[in-house]
Amino acid sequence: MSSRRVVITGLGAISSLGRTVETLWEGLCAGRSGIVPVRRFEAERYSCHIGGELTDFEPTKYLGAKQARRVDRVTQFALVAAREAVEDSGVDFSKDDLFRAGVIVGSGIGGLEELETQHRRLMKYGPKRVSPFTVPRLMVNASAGNISIEYGIKGPNSATATACASGANAMGDALRVIQRDEADVMITGGAEAALTEIGLASFCALKALSCRNNEPTRASRPFDLDRDGFVLSEGAGIVIFEELEHAKRRGSKIHAEVIGYGMSGDGYHITAPDPEGLGASQAMRLALCEAKLNPDQIDYINAHGTATQAGDAAETIAIKNVFGRSAYKLAISSTKSQLGHLLGASGGVEMVALALTLQRGVIPPTINLETPDPKCDLDYVPLTARQKKVKIGMTNSFGFGGHNAALIIKHYSS
């Protein structure tokens, strides 16, 4: 692998806990939940009618009216988070080689709301009333494409669609692009807006969601004995990956250094994880191998931790497989306990949270972990945030289809 070092110079996020990185971080550290009753459509008839909904999001406050109309909600989120990340990084693409900058942004589902809207128009009015913007709005690569257009970026440009691992795989791909000397700056992460009528109904049909409708803020319960499924959420997490020397030349602040990435497949089931955590274990081992680290050198893991019975147990087993006795010394937490599950956007948002954990020495808690599951017997930082110096951290993302990804970052030192 190339010796080109890759650092994170910009952070951007929009989520159920806030519309900026700082409001996200404040909410996480305070142990707040962003889960609310769904209000954007009549959801009471669904078995689950709660979610991490961005209830007061008005796209025209962030985007021009014309631009907001021409993109789906998922791309609106991606553009808002990308703008924050670019501003945070201080990168000026007008002064850079635009062929040396790129975009890789993942989404598990893409523009689902647009698909629903245009299907209703087709059924009611016929094919001539379907919008010519339908495909450009709904395609999974719309976020990456629109971000590249926003900044005139002409380098590597693609989109990943690996379900809930999409954002993490996008960042892994972006890491490789810079390491291979194909670009110096990459805008990367994930976006999702699947909290729609068909989206919610589909996950309800899978019996994947929590039905704790009367207690929304207590519904997402990773690693808790009484967990009953995940909570569907929406938003975006975008980061700027940059080659170290490029970042130093322009005097950029550096949030963290990206030192390891691993990906794998379960080869087991289209929705259920491998119960022995073999694929997840492989992804973590590969990330450790690239980082040239022993397992006991990891201080903290931002877990996938969705609050499904099978998923949380399998991730616990996988961590034990990889870390052995060191697993019991690790601090581990699931920010999905507060945010819900952003599907393909989760990896991006969780990378933002992990970078801030390294910077600020605070580990966000796993809220609602009131009755630990005996099968999940590690240190999941229950209920309240913890002050702890974290030099090296890992983030896990696992998706339907058996997609597994793990990324490792460390506190930057020259």
C-alpha cells in the first residue's frame, strides 16, 4: 500500500440531533435522543411510527429554491453536510487542480421519496405527468453527482450502495483513491432519506424495527436485553479526506489521521448477520493489519450497534473474536441509541462522532442500556458520556447483504 498518509480535514453532519456538527456533538455528549413520532406522513397505522425524523428541515434555508426543487431529500441532506465539511476544511477548490479532487458518497436506498411521489403521479395522471427529473432525483449516485457539480470537481467520482455499510465503504474507497495517488482531496461519507411511507412500511414488514411507540426516546436500545429492533432515521455525514502533505501546505487543521480500512462479506444471509460474526471479524482484522496495530492498541469502538437481537449479539462475538481478552478492556458505544439508524448515512455520521471523540476526549454513551444482555457483556459505556483520552478508534458498519466495513483513525501527530 502507498505511503501517502490520509487525514480528515473537514466534518459535516445533519441528523435528528441537529443540523450541524456542533449540535450533533452536544446532543451526543448530553445523552439526548433524536427519536420522535413520525409527522411527515400519516404513520400511526404502521406497527412502528417513530423515527429519527428531521422534522423542521426546510431545504430552501440551506439551498436555493431552484436547487432544492431539483433534488430529492437525500441529496438535500448530502449537500448541506458537504457544505459544512468543505467550509470546516477551508479547502478552496477554485485554487486547486479540480482533476485532483473527487467525491464518493454512499446511500443504501437513494431517492426513495421521489420514487413514491412519481409513482403516485403515474397512477393518478398517467405517464405524461411523470417528472423528467425523476431519474436524476432518485438515482443512488445523485448525491455524489450533485456535490461534484456544486464545486466543479472533476476527479474520481462514484457512489457506493452496500446497504448500511454504504457510507463506510464510500470512505474506504476514498481512502484508497488518495493512497493510490489518484486524488489529493475527497469529499466522502453517506446520506439517506428512507423514512418515507414505503421505506417505513418495508422495514415494518421485515419486523426489523422497534415498536416502542409510546416511548420514542427509549426505543433504540443497543445491547440491552429488552431491545426489540432498530429505529429508522435520516440525515447525512460527510467528511473531507485529504493527503497529508496537501493539507499541510495549505495550513489546514487536521481532525484525525485515517490509518486502516477493512471490508468483507458474510456469505450467509441477505438480512441476518453471520451469528458467529466471521465476516465482521475479518473486516476488523484487515483494518488492524493495514494500520499495523495490535488489538490492544485500540482505545474505543463506535459500534454498529443497531439494537436488533441478532446483530448486537453477532457484533459482540466478532469483537471478542478479534480482540480476545482485550475486548473486556475496550470502551464501546453505539451512537445509534441516540440517533437511530441512518442506514447508508450511518458510517459518515459515526465517523464525524469518532473524530470528535479523539479530539475532545469524550466518549458518547449508549443510552437506554438499562438491563445489559448477558450475551453482550462488554463495556458499552452505558447511559452517560465518559471522559477518556482516545488516541486510536475504530468504527464498524455492517449492512444487509452481508457487507462489513471497519475504519480506524488515530489522533494526528506530525
